[in-house]
Amino acid sequence: MTGNKISTGDASGDLRPHLWRNARLATLEQQKLGLGIIEKGAIVTENGRLTFVGPEADLPVAAIERAQITDLEGRWVTPGLVDCHTHIVYGGNRAREFEMRLQGATYEEIARAGGGIVSSVKATNALSVEGLVEAALPRLDTLLSEGLTTIEIKSGYGLSVDGELKMLRAARRLERVRAVRVVTSYLGAHATPVEYKGRNADYITDVVIPALQNAHAEHLVDAVDGFCETIAFSTAEITRVFDRAAALGLPVKLHAEQLSNLGGAKLAASYKALSADHLEYLDPEGARAMAEAGTVAVLLPGAFYAINEKQKPPLQALRDAGAHIAIATDCNPGTSPLTSLLLTMNMSATLFGLTVEECIAGVTREGARALGLLDETGTLETGKSADFAVWDVESLAELVYRIGFNPLHAHVFKGERIDH
Ligand SMILES: [Zn+2]
């Protein structure tokens, strides 16, 4: 993996519009049914924006005369992929722990051997901002090789004021060293550090709130997240964090109903959260509350698979309620060491029963919606950022159907073709 760079061809100072013709477009446009397919389509980009998306027959003559032209030879084009839930910045890994589990070790034995989230906190805090960036780059590059153009990155392995700030600085830095849009989420309320064991309220007072204030002052926070679970934080504790987020004018989201039903999704909806994520134990009432609030349901099949969960998220209840559904990798060292959105789509279909349309929308339009970025990216519509992926497939279903196969042909971010 060599990482991605803007190709020299596009960085050479050619400021003409770029016409990408002879394409089959999946625009994901909201007003159209399904994937918004346009056969014999074309895209024009200028100054990083989409200035035309439609049938080639409708192209304005002026656009053709001035443009540099790329013939896509009938290939499929989708919006650039969006991974709306990751913990991609961390130190170390948990392969040893994985191995111990395979040899029959219990969670308690693993914890005694220094495993679990504690080990990720230790390994993360041992690295500098540069070290965290270096550690995250191979994971980010793997996602980029599949046409990723936007990624959400959470803190939550620092669990101290300095540690959380360092993770968020590393996340911001990644946006400067790769051609990708990074959205950060502050996740101080991820776990209770050892020194605060049994004292969640003190941890929130001493660390979670002050780190949030400092990170916000440094413009490091785009949204505030939490982990609402019996092994993490209660709804009352999350409420304190969300109230502070609201006071700072920051949107919220929540890890909810992953292992039990605490009513986290309903709480998130009451704050008009961007998303509630995981949701295996969500009930129909929670699904309705989310749909009414416009809170996106983010399903994470990587974690479901890796922890061998049996309870599936209530897909039909979410559909019946009219909730928007996104899917994401949840890339993290403990419960979802997954760095492929193509595989995430396949898992969402195979394990959860999502349709091909739901899978493709889940990593494009709905992922962007879950990040509050739908005005900027996630669909192919005039005026938005020119973020798209070109695929060597006969049909879009192949993107979901294949396992361990990457048919990316070209990758465009803000109008620039990206080399891999
Ligand atoms: Zn997560």
C-alpha cells in the first residue's frame, strides 16, 4: 500500500472543467427512487464541485468545448464512499488477545493479562501525535483504496484530558496528509479508565467535560459521542455529556443498544442526535423515536461478527418506522478490526439482510447524512463536492456480492483524481 496522492495529471494546474463521459451513474439523488440510475450519463467537475450530473444527451455544449475529457467506457460511478463510524486512530493492536480467546481464555483471564480496552488505552497514550498518525495510515490507506472520500474518526482511547486531545489532533492531521475529508467525534465517555474504576461520575466531572471544553476550544470536535451500556455509561451519565455538548452547540451521536436495551437510542433521539449506532437490542419504540428525530441508524456488522453476537439489529422495525440506515466499519482494535467498506456491505447484506440498494446508500448518502454532511457529499448532485468512485463491475450488485475483491477503477476527491 503506497497511500494516496493527487495524481500529477490533475495537479499540473489545468483549471479547465473536467468532463467524465460515457458513464453509468448511481446518483443516490434523494428525489429519485432507488439508486437514481442514469445510463449513458456524464459528470462535469469544476473547482472541486459537481457542475453537471445527468444524461450525456443533456450536456451543455459550452461544457464540452472547454473541458478536458475522460471516457469512462461505460463504467459505473457512485458517490465517494463514506465511513461514518471508526476508531481508526489508536496504538498497538489486540491480535494477542484474539489468539488467547481462540485458545480458550476467558475475558477475565484476558483482562488479568492486561488485555481489553485497557491495553489499547496504554498503547495509544504511549504514542505521540505523529506516532498515532503513522499507526493509523495503513488502515486509512486500505479504506482509501476502495474509493473512500469521507471518514469519521473518534477519540476514546486516551481517557485523560491530554490523551483525548492528542487523538483528536492526530485525526485532524490525517486530513492534511491524505486526500480525504475527516470528521471528528469526541468520545471521552467510551470507557472508565482504571484509576476511576467504579467512579463514572467523577471521571465525567474531572476528565470527560474538561477535555470536551478544551478540544472544542481548539476546534478539534465536530460531534460528541458516548458509549451507553451496562459495561460503560448509563443514560443519566450520558445526559450530562450531551447537555454540555448542547451548550457548546455541538451535535451528538451515541453507541446504543449494542449489548442490551438501556434506551440509549431514545435518549439520543431526544437530543436530535445525528445517529445512534450498533442497535442490536433496539426496540420498535426506539426505532420510531429515531425516525421521528431524523437520527440515522448506523449498523456495524464488523462488531456483530467479531464478537459473535447472535441478536441482529431490528432491520424491519427500522424500515417500518422510516428510519434512515447507514453502515460503517467501526474499525477498532478490539471488536471490529475491519478496514473494508466493500466487505462491510457484504456483511450487512449477508448477516443483517440489507438489500443491495440499502448497502450502497448506507456507505454513501446515508453515511453522509449520519455525519450531517448531506449538503456537501454522499450523492452525485450539482453543487456538491466532486467526490466519486468509478468501478469495474457489470452491475452494482457486484459491489455487495463479492467478498475480498476490490474493483475500484478510479477515485476522485474534490474534483481531483487520486492515485493509489
Ligand atoms: Zn464504535
